[in-house]
Amino acid sequence: MLALALRGLGARKLRSALTAFAILLGVAMVAGTFMLKGSLDTAFDDIFATANEGIDVTVQPKLAFDSGFDTPASGVSVPASLIKRIEAVDGVSKAAGDIGDDTSIAILDENGDRIGPAGGGPPQIANNALPEPFNPFTWTDGGAPTSDDEVAIDSITADEEGYEVGQTISISGREGVKEYTLSGIGRFGSGVPLGGASLAVFTTPEVQRITDMKGKYDSIDVEAAEGVSPEELRNRINDALPSKYEAQTGEEAAAEQSSDIKDGFGFLTTALLVFAGISVFVGAFLIFNTFSITVAQRTSEFGMLRTLGASSRQVLASVIVEALLLGVLASLLGIALGFGFVQLVTAAFKAIGFELPQSGVVVPTVAIVAPLIVGVVATLLSAVIPAIRATRVTPLEALRDTATADERTTRRRAWIARLLVLVGVVAIGYGLFGTASFGGALPLLGLGLILLFVGVAMLAGSLVSPLASLVGRPIEALRGVTGRLARENTLRNPSRTAVTSAALMIGVALVVFAAIFAKSANKSVADALDQTYVGDMAITNTDGFSPFSPSVGRAVAKLPGVETVSPIGGAGALVDGKTVIITGLDSNLTSVANLDWTDGDDATFENLRPDQAIAEEQWAADHGIAVGDQVEVTAQSGRKVTVEVAGTVRDEVQLLVPTLALPIDTVRAKFDSNVDFLDLVGFEADADVDQTEAAVKALVEKRFPQAQAQSQQELKDSQSDAINQLLAVIYVLLALSVIISLFGVVNTLVLTIYERTREIGMLRAIGASRSQIRRMVRYESLITAMIGAIIGAVIGIAVAVAAVEALSDEGLVLGIPVVGIVLVLILAGLAGILAGFWPARRASKIEVMEALQYE
Amino acid sequence: MTIDFPSGELTAIVGPSGSGKSTLMHLLAGLDKPTGGQAWIDGVEVTALDDKGLTELRRHKLGFIFQFFNLVPVLTAVENVELPLKIAGDPIDEEWRDRLLETVGLTDRADHRPAELSGGQQQRVAVARALISRPAVIFADEPTGNLDSTSSTGVLELLRSSVAELDQTVIVVTHDPKVASYADRVVVLADGRIAADEKISGEQQVIDLMRDV
């Protein structure tokens, strides 16, 4: 049977190749993702091992909680005086303060713009020059800065920008732009790319000045004396220092820093794997369909084998083994193609200015094993139902030409399909409306969608007829008999058409869902901005979300025409055992923003005492907090601050009061946060708006290039730009699954054309031209694609509307991109025609003679 | 070899397998290119036509009847009959269509799909389809090869009457003397040559002719 399966694959080369391709692409994405992760992990380990080389022990403030993606790092620091106390510990040979600040500086080009990609880009990190053995740089040219007017730059950035020692470089710090002389160029560690990040090394006093860290350090580096192990020294220091400081060995610190950033990149791996999963899922439809069709076409072959004495198990085995071989072969090729995927992703990141840190592609075992399992299992699962069908072929059926579908199985299938749809809808509904957390909703949503897609694909057989009419009739009216035949051909085997189009349905449903969700998010943000920000301008970081120096707002406030600059600060904090973002608001906020009071009014806010706060109503309700309550808030430094809730506001979009808002001075003083996330600017009533706007922009651009000042409209635009960029990335990732589904259309068409060889020859005999045959096939392809696109669009719209409804209490307002959806449908149709192109050519080459061939 | 098929005649080309009868039909119908020689139909040199010309020829001057009926399974009987005209983009002569349906005895089954018709009925639909465009010649390749004897008789009588009543020219390729006995004239092929070419009457004469070869 193995030999038979091998022959089968060989004999149906084209079909096998197309089918293999369906698995291959998804598998390549899985393999590539794991390779990418392996490469990144290795590179990060390398970077942080280098950064901590020569450091036996490092002393840092002990944090009450880790900052992460949703809780910004606070500027918790250690005082310079700690160095003396550490030096006093027995076994310490040397100790030095260390600063590495990635939010304060911008290295500027000759035009005064931040180097690297526009609108943000990888971090630029300000470091102090460290004494040996802590210094991670090898000076390839010049040396460390020795005066406050000098800076040294890492070699990769220097190469990229063409820096030469002795030249002048402008760098903007917290207090504005300053010119420095380049004292040296240094290779960081082994010279591993830093992911596009740039390192600037200053003297210690200078770095403290430009990062607002006077008298403070991020950490203290310690060298152990001869004969003292790092572990021993760590324990001694921990014993000697108060518990708000924590000593780690250099290796421990490197591992922790590396694992933190790896976690940060975890979302990339997860996202890529989700899209790889979608591709594999779509590929599974294709495999299922191909095996179904070939099993049907081989009915007589199986019957013949049975008459020769083959057991039904042997027939089953022959199909399963064929699937297994195909799965293994395609997966292995897919793994090889994974390298290409890594290069593609790397190139894509490089193109937008984020060079992924890599020291060559690393292939962890999981990058081989996981895709192999995924590919083989997906293939086998998809082939198992067709294989079981093959076993039902009796010798007698071999003699009959057409195998008729069993009425009972058809009905049972319909019930299973309805059950799947029902469970899918319930899972989606429960995920959206029943679970409190986003994290809990996503797996349910995913599972629900999978069930829904499979169920709809099974049921779609009965939808094919009306939809084929909907799409086919206009073609028929325009193009006559070829359109008619194309439409009828899609109805010949509705379940086959359904499964073929279902593959495209998945991609279209997800695209439509994403488009509606993005439009809704855009609309909600725009509405919220309109309602909340009533000032004239807003200042943000150039990347739109990172913090920036409060000096920016202070400088803008001094401009003529500017009446109010209201800074909005924030910090991560621990409330009720959960990490949240608290915001710090200035009492002048009410002149540039509307607060939607549910308890209290603007006066409540203006009179807020340093030990008071206002709370977001929904959040407060969820945590059982009411006006008048005392709430304990823990800062990252571990300091506990108790505030009294003075009022509540609604802030669904979490612009100003996501949880608790404290007076900004309290946040700055007690939460170690000396940054702003947003400054709202209001002009004087009689100010010339255009002139003042221009003046603010000019000031920010010239003195603080890491920040940007935008009008209301520009702010809204840049917010929607950010969402649309994300949407574009999602489209690109979904494109792969759409491509796979088009291969499904090609595959089905090729197989059905093969089935209809004689009929097509007859059509030629009775006068059909080659181009008529081509048209007929292309229309069939178009109709099939459109059926999938229409069902997909309906599912996408339904799920998106439900999702937006579920998130309506987070302020999401439904927006339907009608033009976008129509465009998706048109593109699906064009893709259908494209998919039909090659099968149509094959069909048109069929000669009349083939209609005359005897069996 | 040189051979003429005058219009309004039913000619049978017979011969054993490998005698070249199918090849002759393929060449006559422009389905195959000869290495030398010419074929003419109704004043058109078939062997000189390109694919486009052949398509035109098939639309207006040729009709085909196949052994396996080869109806489009998704179309009804009447739609199958009309198909050649629709493909050619020609108007449908409804009177002619109805007359043909009546002649083949399928007026009351016109809206049935092929799967709902018997083999004989399907082949009669195929005959009507071949006649619909009033072609110069109809080629029938083993038209009864897949039918029982009752159905065969029906189809053959239909071909006979289409010649007699509609003045249609029909060329039948067969190895069956009974089929050939319906013809006005029988051409017997053997080893690629014409072994006999005679007007006939009766099945026995055909059998004798074929035996002589």
C-alpha cells in the first residue's frame, strides 16, 4: 500500500504539488516564527551579557512590581551616596554608578531631525562613560568623553550616519538641544546589531543633567575583590543595604534584562503564530477538498482494489499514507522556506527602521519539530474524512459511474454543521459578552470562529445555489451562455464549491472584521478626542505614545499667545493587588479638557488636595471604590500612598483618567515619574491661532525634537494613522491565507476540469471557441470566489458588530467602512478571475478528440 | 484515397478496429491534421482552417453525435438542444427547435435534465442538438454503441428520417452491420484503404460486404 500511495503521489504530481503548497506556506510561517524567536533570543542574550560583562554585582532599587507593556517604567533610581556604602562592604574592589536612559535624548542630523525613521523609531539610549572593567565598549576610534561637551557613539550608528571623530553632533536632552564633539566611536560587545537602537555615551555629570538624574543613578556596578565570588558578594551587599535596594550578580541581571525584553517581543511571536495558524487552517480546507475530490474520482480504482481482495482498511491506509507522505514532504519544504520567512520579516523591519538584533539565523529544535507536527497533523486531520469515505466504496460501486450521496449521512452532516455553528456562535458570544478580561475573550473568540467557519463551510452547500444565482445571473445576462454554464458548474457539486470558497471566506471574514474594528476604533478615538480635548494643541512624543520631558511644556507656556499648558503625567502603580496606570493631572486641566463628571464637578478637581484623587466611574465600580473612600496606591519604588477619592468621571477611552488621577505634583514627587505623556495647550482668547500654532511648533521642533506639537485635527489624524498602520500589517499577514485559498480555487478547478474533459471536448465540438471555454472557467472561478467573499463578509460584519457592541462600555462606537468592504469584495472577485486564469488555459487546450475517446 | 459524400445522404463508414474509419472521420471533421491531402465541407477547405476557422465551421456546418451522448448534465434537454446556437450567439428558431423536439419525441420531457432521461432519450436529445443549427453534415461516431437494441432502433430511425424528411447529410462511423444497414451507402475500410463503396439495402448485404474484405 505504501508503494501504491507513492505511485499515487507521483502520478498526480500537479495536484500533489498544489496541495503541498497549501501546507507548505503555513508551515513556513510557523517555522520562520520560531527561527526568528530563536535568533532574537540569542541576540538579546548576547547584548545583555555584553552589557553586564565585567560587572560582578549590580545594585538596583527593589521594585514593587515589574513594569511592562501596559505599565510604563517609573524613574525609580538609587542615590549617588549609595556608592560609598557599597564600597564599604567587605570584598568590593570597585563600584560605579550606571545610567542607561532610553526616553530622554534624541540624536539629531544636520537638519535638526532625529536620526532614524520619522515618527519615532528604535530607542536612543543615553549612557554614562563607565570605568573599566564595567565599560562594555571597545573604542575603535578616539575614546570615552572626558568633558561635558563630548559624546561617544556606538560603531553601528556611527557607520550608518557616517560619523567621524572630532565632528560636531547635536543631541537633544531633557533641557533642549546641545552640540557635542564626537570623542570616540566604540564597538558594543562583539558588535551585535542592537535592533536599530543607538547608544550615546556622555560624562556622568552631563548624562545626569540631560536625563534629569542629578545625584542619582539607575544602578551601581560592582567589581568583586580577588577571591570573592559574585554570589558571595551579592549576599554580603544585600545584607549590608536596606531592603529597598537589591543586589544581583551580573549574570542574573543579564538574564533578567534579556528575559524582560524577550517577553516584550513575545507579542510578535504570538501574533505571527496566530496568523500562521490561520494559514494552516485555510490550508486544511484545501487539503480536505483535494482529497475529497480525488477520492470521488478514484471510486472505480478503489472498487477495483476491493474486487482484487483489498480490505477496507488497506484502502484507508493507502489514502492516509498518501496524506502522511504529502504532509511530511510539504512540512520539510516549509521548514526550509522558514529561513526565507525570517529574511522577509527581518527585511520588513529593517525597511521601517527597526533592524532586528541578529547574529545569524538560529534554528532551535522547536523550529523543526513544531512546524513538522503542525503540518503533518493538519494534513492527516484534513484527509481523514475523505479517507474514510474511500473505505465506503464497495466493489459494486466501482462498476457504477456515479456515487450517490447517502441521504442519511447528508442529513447527519447538516445537523453536525448546525451544531458547530451554534457552539461557535455561543463561544464567540460568551467570549465577547461573558468574560471580563480581554485575555479570556480572545481564545474563546478564536475557538468560536474556527467552529463557525467549519460549520458554515459544511452548511454552505445550501447557500451556494442562491449566491451563485446572485453573482452568476448578472454575468449570464452580460456574457450569455458561458456565464450560464459557469454558474451551473458551481452548482454541480455544491459542497465542493462550498469548501473551496470557504477557504477564501476565512480570509475575507478576518479582513472585514479587522477593517470594521479599526474604523470603529478610529471613530471612537476621534469622537473622544473631540469631546475631551477642547484646547488648541497637544504635545506628544514623536512616536505618539512614549513619555517626554516636562521641560517642553514649561518652555511652550512662556510663548506669547499661549495661556495654558496642562501636563498629563502618569506612572505604573499597584492598586488592589493589580498593576494599573495612574495619571497625574494639573489643576489647570479643566480649561483645555472636558471631564465627564458622574460625581463632582470641575471645582472638585480644581480644589483637589495632594492626598486626593478622582476615579474612573466604571473602574471604581468594578473595584468597589466609592467617593470618600481611602485607596492605598503602591508606587514602583514600594512607597505606599493613600489617597481619598473626591469624585468620579466617565472616561471610556481612557484618555485622562483610565483608573485613578492624582494631582500631578503628587505623581512626580511620590511615584518617581518626572515625565509627561501628553501636554494640552490652550491659547489666549485673543491670540492669533495660526501664528501661535506656528510658534509652538517651531519651538518644539527646534528645541525638543523628540516631541511634537499638533493641532486637534493633526492629533486625530496621527491617532488614526497609527491604527491604520496596524491594520495594514494585519492585511499583509492575512494576505498569505488569502493566497493559499486562491490555490484552493486553482486546485479545485483543475481537478473538476479533469473530470469534465469529455464534456469540454463536446462543447468544442458543438462550436465553442477556445476563448469561450476560457471564459466559462474564469467565470466559474469568479463565482466561487464571490460566494466565499460574500459569506465571509457577512460573518466578518456580524462578528465585528458583536465585538464592537461588547466593547461599547469601553467607548467603542461602530463604524462600518462601506467603501472598504465593497473594495474587498471587488478584490476577491479579481482574485477569483486571476485564480481561474491558469485552469482556464488548461481547459481551453482540451481538444474535441477527447470527447470522442472511448473509455 | 478520394471520397465524396453527396448531401442528403446517410453514409456509413464501417470496418474493423484499426481500419482507419475513426481517423477518416477525424480528418473529415477537422479534428485532426492530415500529413497530406485535403478535406472539403460545403465548399470550405477544412484542412486549411486554423482553430478559429474550425470553430466557425463547427458552429455552422458541422454536427456531432457521440457514443457517450455527452450532454451537459446541468442543462435541461431543451437547453442542451439550444446550446450550439447559444454558443454561436445565433438567434434561436423556436419553431424549428419545437419541431425537432417533436421529431425526437421529447416534447413532454424538454425540461428534464439528462440524468432523468434514459440512454435512448439522451441520445435523441443529442440528435436534436446536432440538427439544431441545420449543419451541412452530421458526424455520428458509434451513435448506438452505448444503447440497448430498442433504443438503438429508435435513434437509427431518427437519423434515417432526418435524412429523408429534413434532407440532412449524415455520416455514421460504426463497426456494427445493423447500424450500417440504415445507410444509403456503405464505405468499408480496411487497413486504411477503401475496400468497398456501395449503395446498399438490408443488413445482410452489409455483412457480406464486410466479410468480403
